[in-house]
Amino acid sequence: MHYQYKTKGTCSQLIEFDLEDGILSNVRFQGGCNGNLSGISRLAEGRRADEVADLLKGTRCGFKNTSCPDQFSKAILSALQAATDQSGE
């Protein structure tokens, strides 16, 4: 399933990705630091969503309480919860 997440407190404005059977694909960030976010997208591709979320959760950008990677972890956790809710587990 395809997910979109509007970020809060970061340079990127939107994160899009697909989640099938707990695996991430087609990860794209809109806005933000292109090189860093392209790297994060490539690293996340084909990996377990829960593992990626755990790795990125709590990452800070400078003096901010969040970052693009932290927002990605929030997006993933939200998508995983939505998938669980849909399946009725």
C-alpha cells in the first residue's frame, strides 16, 4: 500500500513510500537535503519497516527535537499501525 506523511518541523515537507508485508519500497522525500535523503531512501529500500523505524527514531537535526529521519520513523510507525488496524489484528 502507498503512504504519504506530511512532516512537522523539518526541511522536507512530505515523505512517500510503499509498504507491503512489512517491507519498504519506493521511498521518496519532497524537499530537504537531497543527498542525505536520497541516501536514507536507498538504505531503507527493501528493508523491514520496523527495523528502519527503530534505527531512525529519535534522530535530531541540530537543536531541533526532530529530523527528516525521525519524521520518517514516525511515518513508518503510523503506516504499520494503519496496516494492523486494516487487517484487524
